Amino acid sequence: MEETATVLLVLLGAAAALAFGAFAVVSVREGEKRAAKIAWAAGGILGVLFFGAALLPAAVKLSLLALVGAAIALAAVLILLPLGRVAAGADTPQQLVDERDIMFARARLRPGSPEYASYYAMRPENRAGDDLTRSKPGLLSSGSQAFDPFLFAAAEASFDLTEAVRDRVGGPVAATRYDCPPPQMTAFIKGLAKYYGALDAGIARLQPYHVYSHVGRGSGAWGEPVRLDHSCAVAFTVEMDFQMIGANPAAPGVMESARQYVEAARVALQLAGAIRRLGYDARAHIDGNYRVIAPLVARDAGLGEIGRMGLLMTPARGPRVRIGLVTTDLELLPDARRPDPAVVDFCSVCKKCAVNCPSRSIPFDDRQQIDGALRWQIDAETCYRYWRLVGTDCGVCMTVCPYSHPANWAHNMVRRAVSRSGCARRAAYWLDDFFYGRKPSPKPPPPWLARAETSKSGKER
């Protein structure tokens, strides 16, 4: 019996050392220095403790093994069993959103323009705050806090491209219509989206609350009612690079954000064009020219859940994605929405995005009934005002979110446990703070972005 106990303690020590060592290697590859150091230390300490325990008297060894076995069994019960279920609640909006009210549309209003006068006659309460926001340097401005002439130029080039194709979201429909049974057509369209570069794709039946009530930006006349005679929406995601957005709110983050807006637009334009060539009307919805509310459509297409920060939380990448959309009159089979109460529960206890938000725009309290839907609502005004101050689209919330970790064996094990158990969610929240810090520091950008320090003022040619 004593020999068996000794062997088991040695095996436990080796297993602990190997497990934490493997996690340390993963952390090094992710650029997570703090997590790697803690993992190395934990593996070493546990290995030494178990190896040392193997030298203790037999009675002590047996007692220790019984204690460890009981702890493992209890953890298995708490983490693997579906305990702590929560309800997603009634989260379907009951009111339409006027695109003129969103900050991106309000930011485009120019003092002295007819649109400026019309909007603030309709919403006088927004004028003072919006004028204060407009007084800040501006997104990708040379006067902003995060100004970097090289990386801002790269981001601007991407935004220039989405602007150049902004009005190419629709087009003529082929005269010949090619029919296919909806199951096969649905599989083809979703597969085509992934072939073009989407990470994931889903289909939603277009609902009134998905569609903006009035045009606030993009093609079409400002203020006109939105008319979208489509029945289905194809929603898809593209992944943002973990290392690039790890530098948020610095310039590499907005550089990657802009690049993925291009990718989302490219996939959407290609997909919509292919559908029109099959004889069906289709419209791409891209940065600066949406007619629908992207996160809500993607949620209802089964791609994720809306979290505390107001972004789509996908199962494997969290909020570290951009969303692309195509609406169409092509008959497709909608995916069933998969409400994810686990995300709601995790966001309820985590609050890491709120703690780290530079502008304090993310709420700390529980979800509230807003426009008939139970949800969290960020302060869009202070959020966007900070964007204009720092010069980037910030993204600190998605960087620190525990769901944003790369999709590898270590984090996927945690994701599976978190999806099943309320105890696992609370353990994961605590462990994320332990390994990565409650307020993680921005990560360094990829080495290829390193360059000699240059003057930020530039020179006239």
C-alpha cells in the first residue's frame, strides 16, 4: 500500500508539473509573460510538494492522497455537472433603432449643414455632448494621444478601401434565376462565405428590430425611412489577430480593426455578388453602410451572445471578431438562435471589461430593461469621445475579455467547462485574474512593427 501511495504521489507531481509546464509554453507563445511565469512557478512548486510528500510516512501519504482524491472528485462534480443554470431572459428589442441616433452617424454631422440643424431640432438634448465630442482630436488624428504616423497610415489605407466600395453594396440581379432546394442552397451559401474567408457563418430570418428605421449614414438620403425588402440575412464573422489587438488602445489595435473591416466587406461584397448572379436580390452591409444592426442579426443567426460590453460574444473567439452581413430575398433555412445563458452569467460576475474601460463607459450593474429588452447598455457617448481623444477605436474591453483568448487546447478546455457550470464560470473568472491580472497591461505588438523612432511632425514636401 505504501509503495502504491508513493507511486501515485510521484505521478501526481509529474502530472502537475507537466500540465502547468504545457500551459506555460502556450502562454509564452501567446506573449503572456505573467501567465507563463505563474504557470512555471505553480508547476515547479506542486511538483516539489508531491515529490517531497512521497518521502513522508505511510499514514501521511495515504491521508494526503485521500484529501487530493476528494478535492479532485469535488472539482469534477462542480465543474463537469451542469450546475448553476441561469435564464437568458426576454432580450428581444421591442422598438426600432434610428440610425441617426448612433454615435457614428452623429459624428458625421457638420455644424451649419441641414442635417445638423434637422437632427438637433429633433434631439436637442444630444447637441452639447456631441459638440464636446467633436472638439476632441478625432479618430486617427495627428493630435490624438496614440498618434503613430506609420500605423495610422496603414489603418487609414484600410478605411479608405472600405470607403471606396461603400456604394457597391448592391447591384443588378441576373435575369436567369437558378433554383436549388433550401437545405442545399443554405449549405452552399454558408460554405461559400467560409470559402471567401469567413470564420463562421449563420442564417437569420430578418426581423423588424434588426433593421434601422431611418438612414443615418452610408448610401441613400440622410433621414429617409429604411426600405429593405429582404427576408433572410447571412451573418458571418472574421477573426481579429490576438497579438495585434493585445496592444489596445494603441495604434496596432486600430490597424487590425480596420484590416478586418476590409475583410468583412470583401466577403460580404463577394457573397452578395454571387447571390445576385444566381438571380436573387442581395445587399452587402459593410462598415459605414449598414441598414441592419449587425450584432443582433449575428446573435439571431446562432453565432454568439451579446455580452456586457455590447458586442457579440462568439463561442471560440469571444468579442475578438468583426461581423459581416448580406441580406437577400433568396430562400434560406434559418439557424436556430442558441441563447447562451452561460455568457450572460459569466459577464454578470466577471466585469473585467468594465474595470478596464478607460472611459468608464461599460456598466457594472446588472442587465436592465431597455426598449423592451433585458440587456446591458454602454454609454456610447463617452466611449466614442474617448476614441476621438486617443485616436483609435480603443478595444480594451475585447482585449481583456477572458473569452478573447486564442482557441487552443488550454483555453478550449476552460470554454467547455464554463459553458456547462456556474461553478466553473466563477473559477475561470478567478483564474483569469490570477494568471493574467485584473488589469492586464497592453501587450507589445509583433516584432515586425518595431522601427526606429521618428519625428511625429513630418516634413512638407
